[in-house]
Amino acid sequence: MTTVKLGTHKQCPATGLLGRLLAAAAGVMIAATPAVAAATNYPTKPIIINVPFSAGGTTDILARAIGQQLGQKWGVSVVVENKPGAGGNIGTAQVARSAPDGHTLVMGTIGTHAINPNLYKDMPYDAVKDFEPITRTAMVPNALIVQKDAPYSTVQELIEYGKANPGKLTFGSSGHGSTLHMSGETFKMMTGVDMVHVPYKGSSPAVADLLGGQISMIFDNLPSALPHVKAGSFKALGVTSAARAEQLPDVPTVSEAGVQGYEVMSWFGLWAPKGTPPEVVKKLNAAVVEIINDPDMQQTIRSQGAIPHPEAPEEFAAFIASETKKWGDVVRSANLTIQ
């Protein structure tokens, strides 16, 4: 009779390898399940798009246009909330602290995610570590606009007036670190004109003060400046892009008008809080890219003076990195800092 000692038999090598492979595969499936499940069920409640500037500006216009289409596409409520302050830092920081489930997003800008990290000494968020990039949404030139009865009608006349009256010119912006601010600082640096910066909580109040004569000019995003220019309320002296804007073909670029090499482009995009499941980010990216690529949305964005620019999260992240370096160089060159 043969006696078998329990627990002493050797496992077949092939069986052991197969077992380990099956266990590893099961582990991968288990690890992937939460993200996949999150994407399958997402969204489960209203989506909030935080706009860290006041209503009426380009960031707000884009957020509402895309949010409306996203809500219709998914059959959910998409709410746009304006949280202005500190050059966009206040509202952006709120999203950084939000639950990473894809239900709270921020329509950020070149200011909130490329300029401010270089400009502010103490930031309430890390523009890279605290966010998941979803997609860039649009590129926008700024327009140098002045009152319709201003004593200057060209960029050169403005420069001459500024040099003859140092410190008298004031330029408004949507806040410290915005491209409206940096457009003015770059203009000062390249022309030697002494101008005083007046920051606001968004471009709309700056435009209101320009209408009222409280400030001399504003480098406003073209989408929010365009209606006032076309209505004759303001004069557009130049656009900040390398080429003329198709919506204002008779208005020269600032570079054409005499400040050779001058170019500033605003850009806008969507971010989710860091830790948002990859599949949710992927689902958001696919939906928003599809919305932006729709011919009607393309026309809506272009009619506002913006250039549609959807892309993959990885492409957006690489672009942000390059822009952060570029504006860091400008900020240091102009010796700018905000406590």
C-alpha cells in the first residue's frame, strides 16, 4: 500500500506559472474596475463648470457654450458658476480641492495655469500637481481697444501720447496674471510707454469702466471686445496675434502697427481635480472634443473671434508646460511679482 503524505506533493511548474498569470490578470481587472465603473456610470449628478472670472468674459462665454451642449449630449444639468478673484486663483483653487469624480471642472486660462504660477509668490494650488488636463478649448487674440472719442486712433498715436504724458495712460485687465494684464506689460516693455495697470475681477467690469472713461484702454479678449467694436462704442487699434483677425480684417496687428514682433495669444481649457479616474477624463475629453468639432460649435466659437483648438489630454499637458516656461521668462524679464 502506498501512503500519500498530505501537503508534501510538489506543484507542477506549468500549473504554478498559469496560476500566477491568472492571479495577476485578476489583480489587473480588479484594479481597473473602479475607473471603468466610474466612467460607465458617469455622470451621476449635475456637473459644475467653475469659471474663475466674472460673467460676460471670454472664459464665461466658452464655458456656457460648451456646457450647454455637454448637458444636452449627456442629459444632465451643467451649471456654470463664476468665482472671480485674485487673477482667477480663488475659483481655480476651489476646484483643486473638489472631489475628483469629474463632476466639478474648471474652465481655466493661460493665466490660471501658465502665468500665475510664475507671477504669484504664494499660490493656493499647484497648476500641474492638482489638476488633470482634459482639453484645450480655444485660442484667442486680444484687441487693444480705446474709447471711441480717445485722442489717438492708431497704435503709433497712442505711443506718442503716452510718451508725451508719462503715467497718464491706464490699462484695465481681468486681473493680475491674465493675458490682458500681460499684454499691457509686454506693450510697456516693448514701447517704453509708462502706463498704470488697473486690475479687475474679470474683463466685464474693466470694459464698463472703459465705457465710462475711468481707464484709457484695455487689451481685451476678442470675443468680448468684438460686440463693442462693431457697435462703435470702442475703437480697436490693433490685435495681438501674428495675423489679422478675420472678424476685424481692417484692424492691423500690433506688430504691423509699429511694435514689431509683438504677439500675445490667450488660450482656454478644461481641467478636473487631480485623481479623477482616467476613464472619466477620457470620457470627458471625447465628449468635449466632439462638441468643439461640431460645425455649429466651430462657427459659434469663430464668430466670437476665437479659434477652436480641441486636443488630447497629453497634448494639452505638453502645451501647458511650454507656455509655463515662456511666460516665466516674460515675468522674470519684466521683474513682476505678486505677494
